Amino acid sequence: MTELGPRSEENSIDEKNIPGTVHLVDVEGCLDVKKDKNSGNIILQPQPSSNPNDPLRWSKSKKRQQFWLLWIWSFILAVAVNFWGPLFGVWVVELNCNLTELNIFAAILFLFLGIGCVFLQPTAMKLGRRFVYLTCTIIMIVANIIGSQAKSIQVLYITNILAGFAGAPIDSLVEISTTDVFFQHERAEYLSWFIFVLYAGSDLGPVASGFIVEAMNWRWCYYFLIIFSSVLFIIQIFFMEDTTFERLDNDLETDILSQIKSRETFLSRGGLAEMPAEVSSKHNYLPFIQDVSASIKDYSDSIDHYIPLRTYWQRIKLFELEYNDSRPWIIIFYKPFFLISFPAIIWSGIIYGCQMMWLSLLGTTQSQIYSSFPYNFSASSVGLTNLGAFVGSIAGMFYGGKFVDYVTIRLALKNNGILEPEFRLWTMALPTIFNAAGLLAYGLGSYYQAHWTISVILGQGLIGFAMSSSGAICMTYSIDSYPKLASESLVLMLFIRNCIGCGFTFAIQPWLDRCGLSLTTWLMFILSLVVNGSFIIMIKWGKDFRRLTSDRYYGYSRQ
């Protein structure tokens, strides 16, 4: 089990080889390593390289500029892949299709979100993040053009194949871009913004489409997406920079580890204060430690001036071939599937997949529930019901981001400055409770025809909070557990997530038809408690799982 409190120095040295266990806080302020300027005792993980083009060396303003540009891109694409909930009733009449065909339409999207991750992630590692973002914007524009002219559900299937593929980077690549420019103690905050944008687009897209279909017609939903995506593409061309940077193990990381080990070994022997003067003078421990510190300071603080800063045109070129991944594309492609034996990644994928189940549940049942008796909502009113989940997602974003980072750092302080990824999982308790309660309020509130505020505000609000916060927590946990395999971890985790989402979307309508809304709600309530509540297992044995996979982790990371 992950332990808190004092620990022996010998153990802290041995645990340096466990993936994910890092020295995050310099409790005594004695380590001469790069630290956060705003919190002087937090060690920067990873340490910035001496390359002036390293994205970790970007200014705060530049990091935020690139972050918000990517956030807006993610929001527009998130809207594009999940705006159609209020349109189901219109499509049944106009396209002469049924609810089963519409659920297949939704399932295709989840399927190709997963397939897109598998193919686009290695492409981004080889040709650059910017190339993939630009390409996906073009594909999304094409998908919306096809969708705007659809006259049958089969054409909309093609639209969702393209839209799912184009939207895949929202799930995987934007998170890698985040780790390119932000340090470990900042990740949960910024990753939570991207988890939030996924749900914000899914929640606000239907709100907008509901009004559009009433004021104009459903084809204008696609026309507006074409306009917004085209404007965004022009902005991307001139302002989006590539964050691709192959961060190899180097002497700096080795020296930092040596410094930590040297100091811990020295202090474990009592330090100078507890040693006879002649012994300390004879062995001269302090100068040794100071020499190590000095060498690290000179190395980490210096910039290699022989490496020229890139010009503006070099920073916005289409392909990144200088700092790209040197491995063949096919190796990057299949490598994520070797991580199937890493429990932290599989668990994170299942937890995240569970959240996609609830997102699919809302998207496929809202129109059925609220457009019929006793609610009889119009298309625009059905769309407005998503505001409950949206408000919940906002609260979940702050909980899963800043609050989780705060808790993690506080627990690391209590643990002698050592961070264990499982520290984040203590915060899963609240999303677990809220998720289960939200499902009951949404399903049973609708079944017993309670006032719409029960299912919309309470039910969807709690579900939105749980989806947003737990997604950020499990994703950050996966990245923290195996940092050198962050890209591969995300691909496998999100492939699992989208397979679960796809399967659930196929199954939800037959499930409802067979069991009814009440029994289905109770079954989903139990399922959510069991799946989300499994965080207790990872808190207790997660570190043991990481220890057991350490040899494979270091072997794969060197390939």
C-alpha cells in the first residue's frame, strides 16, 4: 500500500527505480536542481534541457498562448463530434431512420475516435504535432461538408467515420502536447482543462444545435461548423507552433539522481553534525556533495548557445523532422499494445471508458426522455438540458485539476518529498459517490416523471462533475505512473476507453428495451460503484503493480 509519513533514507534510494516514484519536493531546500520559481521547493520534473528550443523553456505567456489556441481547437472539434443529440427526432422523420440506426451512428463515432488515436499518435511523433492538428482540421471540414448534404443515415455514417478520426487528437495528442510544455506538478490543472473541453463541447454543442434546428434547419449545424473550422484553420497556420521535442535520458538526470542519493546516503550516516571532526575531515564528505551540486547547477542553468533559436518560419513549418521520434513509425504504432500488462494503464482506460458510457447515455436518451410525455420539450429545450452537465463539468474541472494537484503536493510533503502517483487516487472518492448518485437522479427521476430539475440539474450535474474530475485524475495517474511511455500509455488507455464507449452505445438501446429505464438505472448505479470504487485497489496495490512492471517499463522505454 502507498505509505505516507517518515520513511527510511535507504528505502527512498531503492525506490528511485520504481516507475512513477519521483522526488517532487525538496523538503529541506538542500538539493541543487531546477525548481519552480513560484514554489522554490518543488523540483521541476522533467528537468529542462540546455536546448533553447526546448518547449519546457518557453515563457509562461507563450505556453498559455499555445495552450489556449489548442483548447479552442479542441472545443470546436468536441462540438463537431457530439452536437447531434437534439437532432435525433428530426432525423427519424426527415431521413426515415430509427433509433437503432441512430445509435449505430453514435457508436461509429466512438469506434473511430479509438482508431484515430492508434494511427495519428505515431504520425504526430514522426511528423510533428502541428501537422496532425492541421490535417485533422481539414478532415473535419470535409466531414461537415458531407454531413451538410446528407439525405440518408448511411451518409451520416460516413460523416462520423471522418469526424471520429479527425477528433481523435482531442483524446490523446493534446494531452501529450500538454506534457511537452508543462511540468509534472502542473499537469493535473492543465489536463483537467482538456478533459473539461471534451465535455464542454459535448454539453454545449447540443444546446446550440437545438436552437439552430428550430430557427433554421439541421443542415445549418454543419454549415456553422464549416465556418468556424475554416477560420480556426487559418489561425492555426500562422500561430500554432509545434511542441514536438524528443526528451532523451541524459547526464543531467543522472547527476540529479546521484546528488539525491549522495545526500541521502550522507545524511543516513548522521551527517557532519553527528560525525567526529577527524572523520568528517578525513573523508571530506561536504566538499564532495558541494562539487556535485556545483556541476549540476552549471549544467542545468546553462543554455547551449551553439544551438540557434528557431526563426518564426521554422517554428510554423508543416513537418517537424529535427526533434521528432527517431524510431520507425511501425514500432511507435504497435508499441502501445505491449503495455496491456501494465495495471495502471488498463485501470485508467476502464475508468475513463466508464465515463464515456455516461456521456453516451446522456446523448442517446435525452431526446427520448425529454421530448415525450410528461416533459414534451422542444428541440431547443432538449438541448438546454445539457447545461446541467456543463455546470457540473466546470466544478469537476477545478476539483480534478488544481485541487488534486494541491492534495498531491501536500501528500508528497508528508512523504519526505517523494511523490507516489497513487496520491492522486484518494481524490476519486467524491467522483465515485457523485457518479452513482447522479445516475439514480437522472434515471429514476425520469422514470417516476419527477420535475425536470431532478434529472437535469441534480442528475446531469453530478454526472458531469464525476466525468470531468475522474477523467482528469485517471489520465494524470497513468502519465505519472509511466512518464517515459506517456504517449503509448495514452493511446492504449484511450483505445480501451473508446472501445467501451462504442460497445455501450450499441448496447444501451437493447438494454433499455429489455430491462426498462428503472432496472437499467439500478444496474448502471451498481456498475459505477464497482468500477469507480476500484480506486481503493489501486491505492493499496498500485505501487506494487508499478514495482512488478519496472523491468518491462525500462526495457520498453529504451526501445
